[in-house]
Amino acid sequence: MAFAEPLAVAIHAAHQAGELQGKRVFVSGVGPIGCLIVSAVKTLGAAEIVCADVSPRSLSLGKEMGADVLVNPQNDDMDHWKAEKGYFDVSFEVSGHPSSVNTCLEVTRARGVMVQVGMGGAMAEFPMMTLIGKEISLKGSFRFTSEFNTAVSWLANGVINPLPLLSAEYPFTDLEEALRFAGDKTQAAKVQLVF
């Protein structure tokens, strides 16, 4: 049940987007929370899920967690998703990086929904005209409210398998080594201490 709390965060973010059945969804930033959002929106009926990240390892995990298409915005062309005022019904910004915020606004269709999950610093330039001109509904998502029981139920019943995100388990006596490994994001997503 170590994943109940982050899964509750992901389910809450998914609920912020509204109805997801049959929707085209974009997830920017597929660390552990982004990957769990991928699984949550898939469980809630999303028809197509595209995830973006600059880390090949994170993209691979996104695929394991249910993404249909993987995009590295540093290398891959995304213009076809930006054309005609955007393609996706819903986008989730999970990295907190300003370029990711911009990308989400660009690929979200007119009158679509963008859910801001990632916590970044203040943006010097926010593309206000994109938000207003496309009439995108911008929703914030922080933690969870009533989704913890749902997360526990989904985990207990095998609705979502979070184990691809578990990079390693360490005995609590090896705390320093566990923290060192957890700090290397090229190898680690989630690291668990065993007592």
C-alpha cells in the first residue's frame, strides 16, 4: 500500500479534469505522479493517452503504466498536436517546468481542460492569450481529498499495478545507500525502505 498516497494524488488530478471516458489525454512529465495519472485516466476511460518527458527512462515507465504514445519534446515534432487550436481534450502538466506549461496550453483543444499538478516557480511570461483565446479551463490539483479510499481499493483489487515504479527496496539500516540511489533519477522512480 506504499503507493496509496501518490495514487490518491493522481486520482484527484484525474477527477479535476471531469469526465474522461473517450477523451484524448496528454500528460507532460511522467515521473511517478505523472505515471500514476496515466494509469488513472486509462482506468477512467481515456481513449488515447500521449505522454511527454525529456527522460527516456520516464517515458519507458509511462508506456508500462498505460500510455499509447511517447514523446520527447526535445527531439520529437509536436506541431501536429498544436495545429488547428490543439488536439487533446485534456492535458495534465505534471513537471512544473514553464516550457511544459506552454506545451500543454498549445496542445489542448479549444474549450479543453488543463490540469496543473506540477509545482514550479513563478513564470515570467505566462501565455495568457492562449488560455483566453482558446477558452481553456485551467484547474489546479493539489494532493487529494476523498480519493484515498479509492486508491486503496484500486491497489487491493489490482485495478492499477504500480510495481513498475518501484525501483528498489532497501532495509532501513541501509538508509544512506537508499537515499543515494533514490537521488539518481536516471535509475530511480520510487525507492522503498523495509522495516
